[in-house]
Amino acid sequence: MSIFDLSGRVAIITGGNGGIGLGITQALAAAGCNVSIWGRNAEKNKSAAATMASSPGEVDTRICDVSDPASVKEAMKATLDRFGRVDGCFANAGIGGGGRRAFIDRTEEEWRKMFATNLDGVFHVFQVAARHMTERAEAGDAFGRLVATSSLASLFGTARNEHYAGTKAAINALVRALGVELARQGVTANAILPGWIKSEMTAGIMANEKFVANVMPRIPARRFGEPSDFGGIAVYLMSKASSYHTADCFVIDGGYTAF
């Protein structure tokens, strides 16, 4: 369907070199979208780009630390120099909490590091992207997509992971606010809340037989998610099909939260 054709569009995907971010990037590129992968690891960026060599969309990579405003601005300038525009920004980069330390033992350093990447990082990339999108809207080209990767931790009580949960709950509130604020500029803002997904971040816990034995029966789909499971929602949110869909939180979890 032409409504899902992303030819000529340009999207930034932070953390697009692995896990859910790579699944999103691959689907966008396959739909014709030009993509710019922002990540801290040059080799991972290169390897990720290689998986899309035959995709119709062009693939660009940039070294970027989303917790550093200067790094984000530099990556944005380089992306605009390459493609001339940015239509979508998928703020996916993030770190996990691990659930190893009790709240009363949480250090100030751990707390600040989590927020610097998972929340401040979204603020930094969304701000530069939204500024560009609103400037284009004022020039008569009203189109923009802001998408953040949140988590089910924003909905449930996650013991020993309160700092991680706090960042993700804040992201949900952020996209709702932006969805309202930017609607008249043709810019939508939404969040994706993944369930238990196979990735580098979850590899350790998914190797734990006790964890699998307890969690798998609670997933109606009876499998853990794959990064490719986020391709469809990414293309939808990037396309014209989602023009009237904003300020929402999409739960992609195989039915976990409903059971």
C-alpha cells in the first residue's frame, strides 16, 4: 500500500545498531526510508549498516552519545548535511538497570547515569528534531514523527529497578505532552513499550532457566519478542497512515500485560 511507502523520508534511530533499534531501522529502510543510525560504537554502526545493503533506503551512521547535547547537535548537523531533512526521530538508545541493588542502597551516581541516558538523551534528540520539524512546518512542510522506546517497567512495579522505571514513565508523559504541543505542526509523538524482547540487554536474564520458567507461561504468544517484531509499528508510525495517531503508548508484548 502506498500509504506505507516511506520513499524520500529520512529517520534518525538512536541506538539503531542493535536490538529493537536495529529491528526498527531495518524495517524503515526496507520501506524506502533513508535512515541515520546514531550510536556510540563505530563497529556496531558499521555492522548494522551492512545488514541493509540491499534495502531501497540509504543508510547513514553517526557516532553519537545522546547524553551529551553537543554530540547530539553535531550528529543532527551531519545528518541534515547528508540528507537535507529529518522526518522522523526514534529515540531508542538506553541502558538497563539490572535489578541488582535495593532502592535504599541506590547511589547518586547510578541514579544520575540512568536519567542522563534514558531521559535526558530523549530530551536532547527530540529537541533538535522537533526544532527542525517545526521550522519546516512554518515553511509549509508540516510533517514530523517523534517516537520513543519506553518499557513495561513504566506500568508495573519493578523492584530494584526504580531508577529505570522512573525514566520510562517520564518518557510516556513526555510524548503525551509533545503530542498535544506539536499537533498543529503536523508532528506526532508516541512511545513504544516493549515486553520481554531478546536483545543484548536481556541476554543474561533470558539465560536464567528459573526466569524463563516463570515468565514464559505469562506470555500468551508463548515466545519472547524479537527485534523484528517492532518493524511494523515503526513503519506505521513513520508513515502517513498514522497522521491522526498521536500522544499514545503502544504496548508490544505478545499479550503479557493482558494475561
